Amino acid sequence: MPRKLLFALTLVTLLCTSTAAHAGRFVAAPAAQGISNRYIVLLADSPRGFFKAEEAEDLTPIQEASQAILSEHGLAGPLRIYQHAIRGFAVEMTEKQARRLARDPRVARVEQDRLIQVQAPLCPDVSFPAASVMPTSPQPVPCLITAPSCNENWGLDRIDQTNLPLDSSFHFSHVGTGVNIYFLDTGLDYFHTEFKNASGASRVGLSINFASNVTGNPNAVDPNNYYDNYGHGTHMAGVAAGLRYGVAKNATIHSVRVADNDAVSSTSLVMQGVDWIAAHNVKPAVVNISMNFKVDHESATDPGDLNLMEQSFHNLVTSYGVPVVNSAGNFNQDAVNISPSRLPELIVVGASDNIDARWAVATQGQPCYLRNDPYSQCGSDFGPYVDLFAPGVGIVSAWTNTSTRTGACQEEPGTSMAAALTSGVAALYLETHPLALPSEVQQALINHAAAGVLYPSDLGAGTPNRMLQTFYP
């Protein structure tokens, strides 16, 4: 072979190898989840994909870095930027432009934005009154079964005792004083009496909105208007920290609204909420989220396989020291296939019913009669990625848009309520262990859970048989 041709081929090989070595990764979302022409970009200038203030001295400010990259590629400015839990931005562009951007050596990954939805339909009943004063312990909980006539959160009764039958009361000696609970959800009815303290003052702390305030107009975002026009966020806050219906009755409540009036969100929106919490959290703190999507056949065993939303949660927990409680999901399948439930550092909670069985509508792992419902109310997810179970059927709590701001309702079954109960118990632990690391909070919840009380045949292979318990019965 002529030396010139050999040299040319060698040069081409070296150039291709160099380009491949510095090329980022392009990840398309499944068709049913992907948001057309919207992508999330992770920058390559931080080894771990994120930074804290003390690590950012030598890095270009994210606004400047993102604008420079996008301008060079002929793209408009970023829709959202991430500078705390992760370092990157979200932007609108075509798939062709996204693939080209992924080859930029300054970019580590380009990932298509995905739809993610709160897994709970609108509450069917708004008829129960809420409290206006702090209950004393033991709090009467006269609800013995989950029935329409049950107008109390029977889950409170269940989590303060090891075994059934219920004793119609909730014993507590701590109320979450000094602990901050952040709800990544549909917002909050901040006028509700459930969110006041014993003196009648509001317990709602610094909050923010990242989602649309106007149905059908995704660009109508008022950061200061985090009012809940759907109801789910209000219900979760009531379960975790409501005056009458909640566990941590004096915790401070923060709404981080990342879902719109139809309970629809996206991974880029959730990441914006996580990024904000990383920057603004006040410890002791715990985060509650009840949003999931399927990631069948995707692995999370290698950190490189995490989607960017999961990476932001991972960093929030491991680098910022904020524990995160996540609902296991209502898909009636192994949580290893559910994001972000498959993250081992999250406190993942499944739902049980009033006879201590795993809540399920269909046979284990099978689709249910609501399989075409976007809320997928098929049954609690299970498997070794679930840390413990908590009541999630017939749970009464605060609801939004009521004329007197005192309404409550019994929401449809789901792992959301189980996660909220767990967030409340985590707040009780943090009240007396304010310096506890997320892993310590997770292990404390596991260690204090009632073991072996759930029907093992309902759980599935490898699923821990643990029922949430309070620390101060």
C-alpha cells in the first residue's frame, strides 16, 4: 500500500477514534413517553455531572455555558437550566440537532424529555370536615375498615401498632417540629386548615411552581403561584403532615409544584424541582414524590445507565444529604422496571390494604381492567427494590378547591398515600435525629418496621415483608 494512502487512512482512523472518545451519548425515549423536540443536556465539564458551590470556581456559569453551546449550534436559549443537583439544561430542538449536539465534546449526554404523571385520578368525594385544632394523643381514629363511611385516616391507626386488629386511636409523642417536608407534586391548597399549627398560623414554608398554571398553555408558568388545582399534592401533604389527618402534625410544608392542572409533568420539570430543592432545602428535611414511569428492560445497576432524572435524585440524596421517599408505583409489577423507584438510595414504599395484604386489582404482574387508564391503578409494585409497605387504600386527607378550605376526601387506592405516610414518619425520626444521613433515615424506617405481618403470598419473590411503624407508639 502506498505510504501516502496508509498515512491518510491512519489519520482518518485517529480522527474517528478521537471523535468517538469525546462524543456524548444520545438517548431517545420510548414513543409513548417521549416529548417531541424536547431534550435534556448534561454537560461534560463536571466529572460527576453536578457540582456544589465550592466545586464550581473553575467552571463557566451554567447560563453562560449553555448559551455558548446552543448559539454555536444555531439553537435558541435553554428552556430550563440545572446547576445544583445536576449540571445541564433542557432545550427544544429536532432529533437531528440533538444527535449532532451529543457529538459536541462539551456534552456528556443528550436525553429526550419524557412524560411522567401523578398516578392518581381526581378524588371522587369531597365531603369530610377537617380539624381546626391540634389533636391530643391518643387521637381518636374511629374508622375500623376502609369504607365510604370512614372519615378518618385509618392509616394512622395502623402504623402505631405492630398487629391487627386496630385499636381506634393514633398514639404520638412527636409531631415533626423543626422538620421540613418538600412535596414534588401538583401544588398545595395553602389556605387549608390542615396546614396550620396549634395557634392557627400557617405551616407552609418557602415554595415554588415550575408547571403551567393554565390548562392547555404550557408556557403560562407563574413561579409564585403553586396553588393546587388538581388535589393530589394537597392530599399528600395532608397525609404526611396534616393537622388532623397527618403523621407529622407540626412539620413545615413546602410545595414544589412540578405537575400541571391535569397532574401531567415531565422528567425535565421534575429535575427542575429537584435542582431547586438541592439549592434551597433547610435541614432536617425529607422529600416526597409520587410519580413514576416504566423503564422495562433498562438497567440501573451501572450509574451510567441512570436516566438524568434519576441522576438528579441520586445526587440530591448522596451529595446534598436529603432523603427522598418515593411511591413504588401502581403498575402491579416489579419495581426494578419503574423509574425512579429502582434507585436503591430512595426510600421506596408499596401500598397495603386494611387486612395487611398488598393492594392489588389484578393478578400479580398482570394488566388490570384499568390498563388503558393513564393512571394505571393496577396494584402496588413489589420486589426487592421496595423498602417497606404502608396503608394506601381508603386514605382520607385534605382536598383542594373547597369553599370553606376545610374539605377532605377518600382518594382512590395507590402507593402515593403509602409514601406520604412514610414521609411523615421520616419527619418524626428527623425531629429527634436532625443530623441523620439519608441512609440512616432509610435504615431506621426499615429497622422499626413490623416484620412478617403482611400476607407473604401477595408480595412476590424477594419482596421485603415490612409494615411502616411510627417511632413513638
